[in-house]
Amino acid sequence: MRPKMLFPQNMAELSVSLAQMTEYSRIIAGGTDIIPAMHDGRIHPDLLVDISNIYETTEIRELDDSVLVGASVCFSILAESQLINNHFPAVAKAASCIGSKQIRNRGTIGGNIANASPAGDMLPPLLALDTDLFVFNKNKKLTTRKVQDILERGLITGEVITAVRIPLQPDNRYNCFSKLGSRNAVSISKLNIAINASYSHKDGLVTDPVIYIGAIGKVPLRASCAENTLNNNPLSAEALLRFAEALSKDVSNAIPARKSLPYKKEAVKGLADDIMLQFSKLTE
């Protein structure tokens, strides 16, 4: 039996729709995760609430201290946005790497966060950038929550992510993203990495790095060993070699018994080279 569908046109109508949801209901925008799950019989929703017609979920705009991205914004729009490319190249790059062109034209940033796939490419850069989420509920209450909180606790029935707020970074802070997939055209991540760090052109040192590795566990891994190794170091060949080894150690500590460990602890070294090459170019 096909589920009932609601198409709220504004936030007031959205609250009414959310009030009708049960534990079996789902929010839908792009549908790239939900529709296949329904076809495969993995979920049987009684109600689908489509948020893609609500203006607040479709805009990208710059605020005084951040950039606001609607939850229904698709990956191709994110990847092409000059505003996103200028301020958050890690987000733009991650969006450009997701799935096929068809998936990028339909899949949304809100869905990628809410569904919390272990291979979700958007998650490491958003975590590295300390992103806030606007969560709206059936009682018309709008709250802010961190991405990490959604990954750990999820959303409850009658809640929906309506927008993503990414803080603007200082001029001396740079972010980038790299991904290793199984193939180029429709690539599900085997490993990805995002970094957000400061760089001093005066003394040539990287400081206060925030690094997340994705597709390694249920949620992205904060690469603390790599962060400590890179912090207060130059972009020298020797420092980058230590950085790659530290990333490999982070992977080994995270999945010591996983069959994929031998592959991933070496593969992450290649990602280390690529992401630091990107970082070096950004700081030129």
C-alpha cells in the first residue's frame, strides 16, 4: 500500500504535517535513500512529508557570521555554489564527489545528515567546520543542534532538519576534503577525510587543525593523533610524512579487529598526501 503524502508549502503547514507523523513516517526531499528502501521492502512508511517546496529549506544565503544552507538543497547546487566554494571548499568538493550526476541532482544535504550513512561524504567536512543544524518540530519550535548530536541521538518523531548553518572561517583558516572510492562515476566512499586548520604565512606553521575521517565506523572519526602531530608544524616533507603515519595510527586505533584494517591504514596515507596538497594550494 502506498503511503499518504503531504506537501507543506511553508513552516506553518510543516508543523501541521509533522504533528501527523508516527514512528513509521518519514521526511522526504530528494528521496535518494527512502525510495530505494521502500522498493526493497526495508521500510514501510505510513506517511511521507515532502519538505522540498518550503522556501526556507531551499535557499543558500550569507549571514553576518555564517552561511545558511536549506536542508533541501541538492548536492549539485552545493557543488556549483560560488558562495560555498569561496568559503567552504571542503563542502563543495564533498558534494561534487557524491554518487552519480543523477544522485547529486536529487540528493540533499539534510537527508545526508539525517540518514547518517557511515559513508556519508558530507559529514566529515560539516563536523570539521563545527556546523549547526536548525531543527523544527510539530510544536513550531526551532532549535539548533550540532551534527554530532544528530549522529549520536538522531531525530525524534515530529522533528525535521530545515537548514544547516556553517560558521564563516577566519581569513587564515582553510578547509578541504579528499575521498577514496571504489570507482569514479558512482563512488561510495571507502575512506574520506576533511581538515579545517589555521595557517600562518608569517612563520609557515599549521595550527589548531580539526580532522575527521569518514567511512571508517558508524560515525566519522575525530583524528586526534593526526591533529596533534600536525599542530604547530610546517608543511614540510618530513612533517607531512609524520602526519600520514599519525593518520594511519588513528585508523588502526579505531578499527583494530576489522578485516579492512590493512587496506585502510595504508590507503589513508594516500589521502593524507592529497589533502595536504590541496591545503598547500589554498594557502599559497
